[in-house]
Amino acid sequence: MHALRDNAAMTSPRKIVHVDMDAFYASVEQRDDPALRGKPVVVAWRGARSVVCAASYEARKFGVRSAMPALRAEKLCPQAVFVPPDFVRYKAVSRQVREIFARHTDLVEPLSLDEAYLDVTHNKLGLASATAVAESVRAQIREETALTASAGVAPNKFLAKIASDWRKPDGIYVVKPAMVADFLAPLPVGKIPGVGKVMEGKLAALGIRTVGQLRGFGGDGLEARFGRWGRRLHELSQGIDEHPVQSERATTQVSAEDTFETDLPLEHTGDAIVRLAAKAWAAARRETQRSPRTIVLKLKTADFRILTRSLTPAVMPGTLEEFTALALELRQRVDLPAHTRYRLVGVGLASFRGHDEAPPQPGLFDGDQGAGD
């Protein structure tokens, strides 16, 4: 069955472009302030709790990366110029870029302010190929925003996203259907979305370090060890990804979170939970077509362990006060030692469904989950 799916994908593939702006926030800062050009720019607030939002390519040469603690970035690159983020400005530029996308296709799936998938199987301008569309998009971005973007062109989203990183910055890479197997084979398994350090270790224990080795291990063997995720890994190792570009994603969750100035014990997180619950509730009220089913509390410990506690009640709370009370009650399901300190708390509403969909089973409690940063 999988071979048939593969053949179908290869005989009539989609034409997908993944566009990724180059060092977006930092590039906007360098564009708008000539004094920053050519210098290692780190977009971040200074302070022990701050993390890097973006780093220019000059800063990346020193090992500075997004999501890195700002103090670590400062140690790696003492000469870095720290610039506080200006998301209003970044969003304005992002809107410009999305207007350019819309000239070429209506099938645009934004992933963040600085990247998106475009399905250009049929493009509005009648350009001869997906490569031509990608080049047109990049040229217009350069002309209208004075910024650069990299692009990957491929038969599906999975391949296009890998390809867009191939010739960064300001590059384009095309993976044609006939190239898929050879393109993927030498890549480290860590290039596959969802394969983190833990999974890399598990695969390495099986002698699997490249995508080609993953493919050769076989779908049945991977499924026996890793369940449905193992089967999915084998599909990706063959370049199979049938997920379409979704131009309008339905809301699945809303949340608000905050990092404390100093680490707090669990019992002292109440004020933050009340405040964040109000933000999440307001965001959920703006979604008129879908309603949430699940209440979520997120906590990050001082040693960066992430915990989530969630509840899907038979009847969702009808007021902010009821919602806040349930969010506070979820703390009782945290069973870490009393001396544990927490650096972050978040409150959310999840599992949104349409008003005409069947309600969930009552009284479901989702177990705690752990995740990396």
C-alpha cells in the first residue's frame, strides 16, 4: 500500500514552496539602522531571564542561536549589539511579505511571522514552474522590503522545508521528484521534524544515523519499536508527506504564559495564573466559530523541566471566574517535591471544536506530559 502511495505522489506531485526569511528580526533591525549593518546583532532584552529572539549571521558565527539564554549569547559574543525586539514592526513587514505570497497563490500556510508554505501547483501569474514562482517571490521581497529570503521547492511540505535551509541565506534549492531518494539518503535523522536528541539516541542504538539507514530498516521494524510514529518515520524517509497546505488553520488552542523575575514555589504562582487566565479567556472569546474542550496549566521548573496538567470537564466553564478556579485547581495535580521552584507558568484552552461537532466524553483527565524546551 505504501509503495502505491509513493508512486501516486511521484507521478502527480504537488508543487510546494517553503519561504523562510533570513535572520528576520535581526535583518529588519539592520535594515532600519545602518549603524547595525555588518555587526553581530542579537535581538533580545538583556537580563537573566531573557532569551534570544533572533541573531544576525554575524552573531551566529560565534555560536549565538535563537532561544538561547541572553546571558549565554553575551558570553559567546561579548561584542554583540543587543536590540530589544519590536514585534509591531516585525508584524508590519510580515504583512508585506504575505501580500507578496498572495499575488502568486491563495494557498498560503503561515508557520510564523517569517516563514510559510505556498502551494503553487497552479499559480495566479501563470509562471512556468514552481522554481519560477519561488524566484519571483524572492525578487519581490528583496525589492519591496530590502530583505532577503531563502526558498525550498519540492513535491511536498516536508521536503520543501528541508530544502529551504539548504542554501541559506538568500538561496534557493529545488528537489525534483526524481531526486527525492538520493537527496534524503545522506541526511542525519535529526533533519526529520519531530526527531529530537532523545529519538536520535534511540535510533542510533539501532544503528540508524542517516535517513537512508532509516529507510532501509523497514516500516514494520520501526512500527514494532515506535508504534504509529515509527510508521510515519519510515514514510518520511521515503519522502512521503501527503499533508496539504492549509490556507486557513482552525484554532486548536489559545494560551498565555509568563516567566517570573525570580523562581517561585508552586503556592506563589496563583496571582500569575489569575492574570494569565484572563488573557487566555479573552483570546478564546474572540473565536466565534469554535469552542474549547480542555483547560491546560503549564509549568516550567527552575531546571527547565516542562509540566502540563489538563482537564476536559463534562461542561466547560461559562465564566472567567469558573475557568480561573479550574486552572488554579490543576496545581493540585503537580506532585513534585515542595521545594521545587518554577520559572514559568502558562494557562490555556485547547481542543477547540466546531459548534456542530459532537461533545467530548465527560470527565476526561489527560495525564501529565514532559517536554523539552
